Amino acid sequence: ADELQAALSCQFSKDGTLIFAGMKKSIAVFDTAVPGREYDTIPIKQPISSLATRYHDPTLAAGSWSKQITLIDTRDYLTIDTLQGHKQGITFLKYSNNGQQLVSGSRKDSNLLLWDLRNTSLPLYRFQRRVDNNQKIYFDISYNSNWLVSGDTRGLVHVWNLSDLNEDGFPKENQYQLHGDSCSGISLHSYL
């Protein structure tokens, strides 16, 4: 009899050779060339609620319910760095296409954080969007890393121009009221 355990999050490696599954106290690593139930384990002390991988880089970002993001080298499963800045559990992570930034969002936390991976001591920017519940509110970053977009729980879509800073040195923002209820899903075209 098998004991089933559901993954809390799942992510392919960028080359498609591995599947990472965030579990309650580990990350399971499945090799797509070897069908079956065998997998490697990356031990983690907290439930992994979100995963992200970078293009042409072995770094895996693992967000947890315990408010932290762990950067892991997938070649040897060693922790590279730990990022902290959210007030609640991480719900979504996404790397920029150039791999130099990581964007993170969490539940019941109106801060959307953009991390510069060359200096991870503090987030580069804190973007404000309304997140009043435990719902996962998606965001996306454009192919050229110039635009960051996010929904929020008031039905607004926020659009930040990362390449156009205002006089305070912060990216300019536009807001669009598109829904009367929560706008939880948003996506940009993969290369346009």
C-alpha cells in the first residue's frame, strides 16, 4: 500500500529534465527520463508553497509558508541564500528572463517584492497592491524585464514600468480598474 503525499507546489526545470515538487518538509526532485516513483530529496524544514527556476542557471527559488525564500543550487542541493521580507507565507515567485531579479508575493501581504539577486540583503523595490486574503494573487514580469504587472483583491491591475523611474527613483505605475471583485490571475505574452 502506498502512502500518498500531495505536492504543495510544482515546477519544471527550464530544460525540462527535472520536476521539482514542494512538499511539507522537503523538495522532491524527479528525473523526467526515469519514469516511476523514484526521486531525490532536498530536505527543507518548512512547507514549500511556491517554486521558481531560472533560465540557464541551476538556482531554484523555494518560497515557504514560514515567510522566507530559499535559493538552492540544484547541482548539489545546497542552500545559496535565504531572503526574508514578507509578513506572511509566500504564494508566488517568478524570475525575470535575464535571471537577475526575483519577484515574490505572499498572502495577506500587500507588498510585492523585487529582489536584485546580486545583492539580496534587502529587496530592491516594494510594490504596493491590495491583498486582503489568503488567495494567491498572480503577477508577471515581461520578457524584456521592463514591465511588472499584478492584480489585487479590489479588482485593480497594477502596471509598473521598471525602465522608467519617477523623481524618487521608483518605477512609474499605472492602475486599471478591470473587475468589481478580486483580480487573482494575470499574465503577459511570453515574448511580445
